[in-house]
Amino acid sequence: MSLIATEALTKTYGGRVTALSDLTVDVEPGVIGLVGANGAGKSTFIKILLGLLAPTSGTARVFDIDPANEPDKVRNRVGYMPEHDCLPPDVSAAEFVTHLGRISGLPRSAARERASEALRHVGLYEERYRQIGGYSTGMKQRVKLAQALVHDPDLLLLDEPTNGLDPAGRDAMLALIHRIGTEFGISVVVCSHLLGEVERICDSLIAIEGGRLLRADRISAMTEVSDVLAVEVAEGVDELAGALGRLDMKVTRDGRLLLVELTADDAYDRILRAVADLDLPLHRLDLRRHRVAELFTPREMADV
Amino acid sequence: MSEASVIHDIGYQRYDGPRLGRGAVLRAIYGHGLRAAFGLGRSAKSKIFPWLVFGITILVGVILAAVRAYAGVVPLNYVQYADAMSWLVILFVAVVAPELVSRDMRSGVLPLYFSRPLRAADYLGAKWVALVTAVWLLLGVPQFIMFLGAAFTTKTGMSGVWNELGDLAPAWAYTLIWAVVFASISLLVASMTGKRAFAAGGIVAVFLVTTPIFGVLMSLPSRTAQELSGLASPMMLISGVGTWLFKAGNTGLPVGRFGPVYAIEVVTLVAACLLLLLARYRKVASL
């Protein structure tokens, strides 16, 4: 069963600003990255999935339920972590998360228990009785994540969870999200404008730009397409390119680098032999996987 | 298996216990709101003001009960007591209403509420009932103290106690009207801004600005104008309804035959406030 399926989903604000246009995706459970620049329509997409906004046209289904018609059914099974600051400063994290657990329908004692558990899972066990106002940005992000987890959802919608974190904090947050997706058995949609960080933890990726779908696929499918060897020599770049071309290898020039498509197993040896035959000083020979980032490089650039 | 050999699983546990319905969620917000109104579960600083006001109203109630017990005179009856405390009630709602709604707006908590199975009407309803309860307790508890004082010192035995109870019950109903009107107006004003100080100022201003209008109308020579003057100010409006409904209360505002007009205005005022609140939150809830 698909986790999220949309069909020609379109959202325009006031008939003029188009936030999403003709978006059709079908993703399976797992950790899903939702990537796009600021203003690409990521938050709008999430709000439609929560039933907070009604689509202008098209349909969205979460767990095969239409959030526009039955928002409560969807929201019961979804945890949402908003992008912006959403924590009152003058209560303790334990009390706040307990309260939100009760709003999600947990009985009082279960809410208290699960709030402690959720805070422990995000790494805030010791500090949970302190007032949130005194927390660092990293701790606040963890409280936001804990409140999304407290009612044991089947899907987490995280809007820019690494916002405002330092590099170490980012890594910790991403590791935590990865753990939730793999060990806890909860599907996660992670919104981010930083492709590099979500690509590490996601099973599949939805890339949108200006409200349009760029690509939606499994990460493995995106990166498996032919690997490339980068060859750097100090001189004689043209000669080497010619020599490799005669060996039926696809060579493209990228400044002082030669990018050679790795089609056969002995490509390393043949390149090394060609370099040795020409007696060129070899600086570098390394393997480059196709990065998901190439999705975002404009086509003209790739052609050069 | 021996006790020592148990390995505790500290991994993530799914929750398969009961999930409660709408009523329980409403009660949770109501309880949270009522506690917040008196600063319970909050810092010591936020307890100061509500308890100061509550302390004063109780103190006045105790003094009135004592005066009646020892001197045998009744300076203020139950209904008059509620009117006399009006400014304290205004101060109380000016602080508590923003605490209930502006605070959630300011800190951005609302998206967390409304991304859960909760409607704007549920949220508002629970907050409104919480504030009504808080205001009612503010006046109702001292009234009960006055009743206890009178009941224990009555010289006519059980029938005296029954008489007192007959006076207390309508006064409690009158206090409820106070609570409903004040809660509705102050929540509406507070929902306009996330800044608590502005909200508090706005609430006091609404009650303050309307009082001179009442004063001007009252000073007109026309008897009809005088009898209708109470409609201009929320406080006098309530007094007017009190005069009409509870003759024995003796609120001191002449309403003549316009009593029902006062009642109708109370109902429409409360309904209008609640509808405006709902309209406001429809917008907020969709973020």
C-alpha cells in the first residue's frame, strides 16, 4: 500500500500565487526526503497532507484516506513538527509534551508515560523538568520532535527539522530521524532545502521546484546510474582524452578533469595503461557516484 | 527466570492502549485552561496576580460575613457583592484571558493543536468554559463563604439556612451571567493579539471606555434614557439583567419595563463574541 499518493495536486493562493502545480507522486513507507528550495511548496504540501489546507484541484491521499474529507482520521496517525518556533517558554518539556499527548487522545497516565519515553528517545531525559525557555535551539528542536512522537503516529511530517542547528546538531538530528525511520518502524517525511543532508538518510526522495515535481524515486534508483571516474593529470589532458576516446571510452572534459564513464570492470587498468603509455604525471584517479544533486543542475550546464 | 536476568528493552514501544474521543480532549484543554487561569503548573510569577485578586475577593467575603455575624447588618447582599467586585473581575479577566489565548498565539503552539484531531470550535469552547469557571469561582467562592457565615449564625434554625440558600442560589446564577459576559468579551479581545500586555490593555479599555457613555446617558433628564443607559456598558448591562431577574438582589439600576431588552442584549452580545471568536480561529487554525 502506498503511504502518500497525490493525483494532479494543485494549490493556488488567491488564484494568483501557485504553490503546487499538477503534482503527482506515489511513495511507499520509509524515510522520504521532500526537497526543494525555499518557497518550492514543501510546507503547502505538508499542510494539505494534514488537511489544514484544501487543494485547489487534484487529490491527496495519506494511508489511502483523503485528508480533505477525513482530517481527523489522518491526524490521528500523523505527527507533525512545524518549521517555526512553536514552544511556550514557561512550561517544562515534560508537561508540554504530556499535554499535547492528551490532546491527541491519550489517557492522562499514558500521556505522561509516553511523554517521558518520547523525550528519552530524542535525548532529553535528564532535562525534561526544566522550563523550555532555558533550552538551546537543539534541545527545542528535540522537544518539537518529541511532541510529534508522543501519540505513536504511523507517519511523521517533519518540516525543516535541522533548522538553526550547528553541524554537530544537524548530524545528531539526522541520525535520530534515521533511527525513527528504521528502528521505530515509523515512516518519516523530512522536508529540507539542503539536499545533501536528507540524501544520506532517505530511502526515497521527492524533489520539487516552484511547485512542480522534478523527480520522485527511490534514492538507490537515482544513484545507481553509471559511475564516473575522475582523472586528473598535470599536463597532456587533450592527448589523454584522445587516447581514451580511441579505447571506446566516453570522456567528457570538466576543466582540468576528465570524466570517464565506468562501463567495464577493467576500466581502471586501461586508463592507467593509457596514462603510462603517454608518460603523463597522474595526480588523481577517483570514483564518483552520481549525486542526487545533479537533479538540480540545469540541463545547459550538464551539456557543456 | 530470575529477577536479575531480566533484560529491559529500552527500544521504542508502540502504543496500543486506548485512544480517547473528543470529550476527553475537551476536558484536557479545559483542565489545562482552568489551571493556567490560576497559574497552577506555571512559574511562581504567574501565580501572583490571580491569587492576589482571588485573595482580595475572599477577604471581602470574609469581612462581610464577619460584619453580618457580629453587627447583624448586611452591608452588601450576595448580588450587590458581585457588582461591587466588578473592577476586580475586570482586572482578573484582563490578565487571565490573554494567559489562555494570547499566549498560545504568541508562542506559535496553535499549529501543534490544530494538526491534531481538534477543531477550532473545540479549542475555543474548552477555553471559554475554563474562563467562565475561573471567573465564577472568583465570585462564587466568596459568596459561599458569606453564606456559610450567615448559615452558622442564623437565629431561626433550619428555616434560616433555607432562606439563605434561597438568596445564594440566584446570586450564583447572577455570578454566572457575570462570568459568561466577561469571559466572552475578554477572550474575543485577547484573541486579536499575541502580545499579552496589549491584550490586557485592550480588555480594560473596552470596559473602561463604555462606562462614561453609561454615565452620560444616566445623567440625561429623560427617564427612558436612564432606564436604557445600562445597555451601553457591559457591567451595567449585567446589573440590569440582575434587576429584572432577581428583584430581591436590589442592584440599584432602574430598568423599568426594559428588563427583557437587557436580557436580549446579553444573549446577542455573548453570541456575537463567540461567533467572532470562531471566525477569527477559522483563519488561525488553517495557519
